[in-house]
Amino acid sequence: MSKISSKLLGMASCIMVLLVGVILTVSFFSFRSVTDKTIAGKCQTSVNFLRSSIEMQKEETSSFAESFSADNRLVAGITDGDSSGIEASLASVLNKEGYYAAVSDAGGKAIWTSENVVKSLDFSSALNGKAVSDLYSDGNGLYMQASCPVYSGGSVIGALIIGYDLSNTALVDNVKEQTGNEITVFIGDIRLNTTVLNDKGERGVGTQLDPKISSKVLKGETYTGKAVILKQKMSVRYEPLTNSSGEILGILFSGQPTAENDRLFRNVIFLLLGISIVIAIFALVVLAKVTQRIVAAPVLAIKDKMMAVKSGRLNIPMAAFKREKNETSELADAVEDTVCTLEEYINDISNVLSCMANYDFSISSDVDYIGEFSAIKDALTAIKTNIRDIIASLQTASERIYADSADISNGATVLAQGTTEQAATIEELMASIATVSENVSVNAANASSAAELSENVVKLVNEEELAVNNMLDAITDIEEKSKQISKVIKAIEDIAFQTNILALNAAVEAARAGAAGKGFAVVAEEVRNLAVNSAEAAKSTSNLIEATIASVSGGTMHARSVAESMKEVKNISERSNDLMEEINKATAEQASALSQIRTGMEQISVVVQQNSLTAEESSASSQKLTDEFNQLQSIILKFRI
């Protein structure tokens, strides 16, 4: 191998080593940055998913409480004090893992509780007619608890509490299954529920969070970074967990172990190093062959064919010769002339190649190549022109790619912002639907109560109709009895008339008897007076009975009129009751439809959140692509054409 080839190969080796170092360094920092951002984004997504799961539990407990508080079996159980009926009405929710329930009477006394019920139970808001759903802590656990009043006949007869225990492992296990990250729910700075296992393979429940982290998070800050969790190195994210009043009751955690990422990172670095070394060796071999073919062989041929080169003819075969006295000077002159010519050619070629090596392709040659050496100049000019065209095309293409990548990055950013705004809008829409659903549920309960009142009115009207009919029968009977009494009074008047006639006859006979009949005359006079008084009394009584009969007849007419009115009221009440039942059914169907809409909106919210995450990842990838094109453009701009 010639010295020129050796030097070129050495320079190429240095350039290859430098290029491999640059590629490894850039790859190291780029991969580490992308990995850290990806892990941080995944941890944030996991925490958001956990928070969303807790909010869904809040909505579900609230929905259960509202639904079961209107259950007829529950109302009957509270009214009758039947605990078995209460338990049967709540059986479907109690069969769900992690749920508990409690029922109180109107005085706030718990009349029934499930086996897993918590000690802290507050029925006051529900007994005042207000439904409440919020996050509670009793110092030993966290619970999503909802309370609702229980109505009967428009009055509050008791209260229902349905709660969900956040220490239920299904909560964190489901989030871990969906996101792949380790999940923990803290009460204060103590791990209440977690998927992180200790060195014994047990859940790390009851262990305490690092005070340096808990002191920040419990003040309302978010902590993101690296931490050692139960002797495991992780990339972590901690966020405070608050109730509706903003009180911080606990902490939400998401973490991803770094061991797998570190191993993957080392494997990628080793892979890149191996690929770079293979490429460098391959490039050096190719360069050595090209150098041998382009540089070494022509130099040796030029040396052997110096006389032919002097005349510009390259097709004369080489011939071995010795230096002879007669030909030495000629050979020396020829060598001198040839060396001068070749020196000019070599200097010109070296100048052009040096400029090209320094990224300058704007230089042109002023040397006149003669004979077949002109092919070298043509080839050099063609190489320079082709490389200039390639570099110009690369510059143009890189500018277009840079513009396109910038447009993609801007579009991805706008898409991410729009998706985030969509997620916020959907959350507001879900809140509005929840409000409408609550109002429809209240209307359904009111319609049910109105239907019960209407049924009670129908029953009362039926009872009043029966009473009016009984009164009408009694008045008719009184009228009949009054007519019979009138007949009796008539008989008494006849008896009094006959008695009066007998008394007159007795007085006449006593007058005939003279002194002997004087006493009998007195008796006859008294009997006559009694008969007269009896006749007058019978006449007065007869007048009263006739007036009574007339009044009873009028009362009978009024009673019949009242009976007809009561029948009309009964018909109206029955029609009103039918209408109230139809309203009750329609309201229940509306509540069911709103519940389905609400479920659909929750599914849309999950899809929009996933789209938002994808858009953010696309924006980050586009930004990375833009940075890489910036680096490529900075390299291309070094060339001068």
C-alpha cells in the first residue's frame, strides 16, 4: 500500500472514530431524554386514570344511593322496621366487592348496617333532605360515601348511606392492569392500598412515605422524579388527593421500576455501538479498496509509464529497461519534465480535493490537462458537479422536510390543545348531564309520591261515597219511620176523640144520677180534659212529624245530590291517578335514558383522554424530529457550492 493510501486510510479511520463517538453521544442523550419524558407521561396518565377511577366510584355510589333510596322494599322496610326487607332491597349493591351500606330512621338512629360498614356514619344531611357524595376519612381508612334521604308520603322517614372502601385492592389492580405502572393510594402519608410488593412478596400496606416527599405533596404540590420505593428504584409521580371542599386527605402515586428501562437502555447503547463499529469497519474496508484502486495503482502505473505520460499516450505497454549512458540524460530530462507536469497536475488535484474535504465545492481548475490526462480533469469535474447537485438536493429536501416537520409539530400541538379542550368540554357536559339526571331522579321520586297520594285520594273518595250511600239509606229509613209515627199519632187522635165522646156521655149520665153521680161527673170531667189535652198534643206532634217528614225529604234530595257529586269526584280522581301513573313511568324512562347517555359520555371522555395523550406524544415526537432535522441542516450548511 502506498503512503498516500495509508494517510487517507488513517484520516478516514480518525473521522470514523469521531463520527461513532458523536453518534453514540447524541443517541445516549436523545434516548435518555425521550425515555424520561415517556415514563413521566405514562406516570401522569396512570395517576389521571386512578383519579378518574375514584371519581367514577363517587358517581357510582351516588347513583346507587339515589336509586335504592326510592326502592319500595327499602321504604317498606324502614316503615315496618323490617331489617330483612332492607337487606333484600340492597342485596345487589352489597354483592359488589368493596361496598357497604347503612340505613337510619327519621331520628338518625341506625336501624340496619352491613357487616363491613365503617364506624363513621353521618345521616344529618340526608335527614335534612340533602343528598351528599364525597370522600371521607376516619383516620384509619378512606371511603367514597354517598347519603340520600328516604321519602314516604312526601316526608323524610329515614336516610340511606352507601360507601366504597378505597382500600379494596381491585381498585389499584385494575389501574395497574390498564396502565402497567405500580399504583398506591395513601391516607395521609401511610400506604392504604398499593400494588407495590415488599421483599417478602406482600403488598406494602401500612408503610410510611418518605417525609421529604410527603411534606411537599400534603401541602398541595406535585412530586415527579426518581425514588426508592420498598427497596425498588422507580420513576415516580405523587399528587394530592382532596375531597370536594379542597381538604387534602391522602396521596395518589404512580411509579415505574427503572431496572427494565436501564437494561433496555444498555442494550440499545451496546446495539448502537456494535452497529457503529460494523459500519466503521465496513467503511474502512471499502475505503481501503477504493484507495487502492483509485490512488495506489495509478501512482505505480504513472511511475512505470512516465515516458508515455510525458507524451500523453497511456496505451503503450510497459517495458523493463536499465539506465544506460546514452539514454540517462534523456531519461532524466524526461523524468524532470514528467515530474513538473505531474507536480502541476497533483497540486491542482490536491487543491481541489482539499477544498472539497473542507466542504468547499465552489473551486474550479485553471490547469490545462493534455492528452489522456484530460479525462482525469473531466472525471474530477463530473464528481464535483454530481456532489454539488446531491448537496443542493439535500439542502432543498432538508428545508422542505424541516418545513413539513414544523407543520406536523404545530398541527400535533394544535391537535393536543384541541383534544384537551374537548376533554374539558366533555367533562363540563358530563357535569350538566349529571345535574339533569339528578333533577330527573328527584322528579321521578316526586311523581311516585304524587301517584301514591292520588291512590290515597281515590281510596278516600270510595270510602266517602260509601258513607254518603249509608247516610242516604238512613235518611230513607227515618222517612219511613216518620210515616209510621204519623199513623200512630192519627190513632191516638181517634182514641182521644172517642174518649172525649165517652166523657160527655159519662157527664150526662152523672147529671141524671144527681147527687149519687156527682163524684163520677168529676171523674168524667177530668177524663174529658185529658182527652182534649191528648188530642191537642197529638195534633201538635202530628204537625211536627209532618214538618220532619218534609225536612227528611229535602235532606234525601240533598244526600242524593251529594252522592252524584261524589261519583263525579271519584271518576275525576281515577282519571288523575291514571295520568300520575303515566307521568311516573315516563319520568322513570327519562331517568334510565339519561343514565345511558351519562354512561356513553363517560366512555367518550375516556376515548378523548386517550386521544389527548396520543396527540401529546405525537407533538413530542414531531418536536424531536424537528430537532434532528435542525442538526442535519447545520451539517449540510457547512458545504459551500
